[in-house]
Amino acid sequence: MNSLSVLLLLALAGKGAEIPGAVLHVPARVITGVPGHHWFGYYDKLQFDPSGRYVLTAQVGFEGRSPEPSDTIRVGMIDLMNGNAWTELGSSVAWGWQQGCMLQFIPGSATKVIWNDRQDGKYVSHIMDIHSRERRTLPFPVYALSPDGETAISVDFERINDLRSGYGYAGIPDPNREVLAPADAGIYRCNLESGRRELIISIAQMAAMPFPDEANPSSEDLLTRKNWFNHLLFNTDGSRFVFLHRWKSPSKGGVGGFATLMYSSDLEGKDIRLVDGSGYTSHFIWRDPDHLAMWTRYQDEPGFFLFKDDASGTAVQLGEGIMTRNGHNTYLPGNQWILNDSYPNKERMQEVYLFHLPSGKKVTLGEFYLSPGYKGEWRCDTHPRFSPDGGSVVIDCPVGEQGRQLVLMDISSIIK
């Protein structure tokens, strides 16, 4: 690409200089701003309404430290058809830097959103209609929602907060803090209509499972280590979900002092299958009801691999020699493109890109500078998320002195 092409793209981006240090390859613009810092969090939630007009976001008044129990964030939405106007919907004191408060549109609904909060010493969730403002509160927090919007799966956020900063919520101590593998904590199936919650898989149950031969480290006594669950996600038809069973393992394998096994389960918690027994499962997404794409190690090779959810443990590599760095991967509608990003390189640049599966070609959308202050728990991963038609992408990105904000990129010309 010559210098004139770059200048034209920057002009189309709508003042590319709004994003200091960024190198833009598609039209992009900042859609939030002061007062406050804005972000959404994880890449596997519905940030857009079905029409693509409204974009959900959280707003906070500080950065660079862990949330305290009294720290409140505002939740709201940006109207892309009304000058990026902000509409506040509510607030939350149950949130983390990586996944916010699980704010998301409810699948199958054009107007209803849900987010987690803390009330009367308990974690709860609120469902609100963005137009009528009618709101009701459920007696449990949510982690992931089924595609029909009727069921949620949840975990013990107080335990996650104790064991993995940035992903749980401050404010309620883990009642099982001294218990390595509690039998009364784990994965819950929740009904969004009735408010009923049921424990379907306990931590103790999974800690007692036979350790897979292929795992690295090769053997662990999980009943002597602190165990927890994280990163749950329904498959595309809602018949199963996947979860990560993690445990503290500072001296053996894993990343960040813990190791991982990936399992899938039916909604009764009965048909539990080991999907990836390597011990290194990281970011993942369902391609369809039966296949998962993930960053892991397969036959001692790191990379993105497509696993079939059949307990066979076999996989095929995706983007060999191209998608060589861990990132937050999703499939655009139609499953022809993978949307992905990368962690900062030596120059502190985070790349956001598309990978075209039929051709094996990679298209870089932009590279975004992450200053050294964004690190550890309060780092700002881009976590790219796409619009319902797949033509737009929103990321979380520091914008100079404004701190983290939302950046909207137009990718319609690429995917067409």
C-alpha cells in the first residue's frame, strides 16, 4: 500500500489522529469520549442490538487499579444513528476489567439487555427493556446466555475473584475460600423467566475426574490444589456448553500460575466430555453446534485449532503460519472469516485482523498502541466484536488522555 492510499484511508477513518499511535487500514472512528472511560469487555457477548444501531458500553471514572466493592460503573448504550449519543441504562457494583458486568443484549430480543450487579450482599442480574425502561431483577448473576435467550449458565464470581483477578467481582468473600474443591459451588443452570437456579456440575465433581494422559503437566492431584471454573459458552444451537476447569499450578505448566482442562456438557450436567486435555486451552469460540476453534497446544504445537466436540481429542490447525499469536477469536456470520486480535508485541502494538478461511489470507484492520501502564488485570485488550451483519467491528482501545474508549471500524468492503 502506497503513502497516498494510507492517507486516503486515514481520511475515510474520520480523523484517524483521534487514536494516537494507531495504524489504520480501514475506516475507523472513536464513538465514545469523556467524561469517563468506556469499554465493553469480552468478545463473545452481543454488544449490538439486532438492527446494528445501538452499541452497549460500560463507563467508569478511573483506570489503573483493581475495582473496590464500592466502585460503581454506569451501563448504557451508544446510538450510532444519533451522533453517538449516550443513553444511561443503569449501574453496577459487580464488575471486572476483562468482562465488565456481563452487559449484553439477550439473544432473540431486539430491546432487552442484561447485566450483573450486587444487591443486599448477593450477586444478581437485571433485565431491562432499552426503550420502555421496564426492569426486573433475577436472584443470580449470569455468565453466558443460550441462543434462545431463555437459559443462562453461571458460576461463583466470588471464587473467581479470589483466584483470578480481573474476572470476578469484589464485594462478597468466597465462602469456600479455604476449600480446595467445594461440592456446593460450580456451574449453575438458570432460568431467565422463572428465576430458578440449579447447581448442575460441582467443582468437587470435576476435581475428582481422572486426569487425562495427554495433559501437560502429565499428572496432578487436583484435590490438593484450589480449583475453579471460568469461561463458559453455549454452542450455537444451545444444546451444550463448554467450560474451563482451572486449578492453581505454579510449578507445573499452564499460564499465569494455573493449568486448564476444557470440558463440554449438556444442560443437565450429565454428558460431560473432555474436549482439550492439553492443559493449555485459552481463548475459544464455537463455530457450529459440534466444533470449537481455540488457541491451545496440540501435539506440542501452539496455535489455533478446530476441535470436534466428541471427546476424541483430535483437531486440525487454523491459519498455520499466519495466526501464530494468541488472540480473541470469533467467526463472522457465514463462518468464512475469523475476526481476531493479538496481545501487544515488543512495540506495544495490538493487531486486529481478519483471516479468510477459504483463501488462507489475512487482512489487517488496524494496529493499536497500548501504553505500558495498561498491564496485568487492568490491561485493555481489544476484544473485537462484530455487528449483526458482520460489516462493523467495535474494539476497546486507549485513546490518548481519554483512556479506554470504543472504536468502530467499517469492514463491509472487505467481507463483500
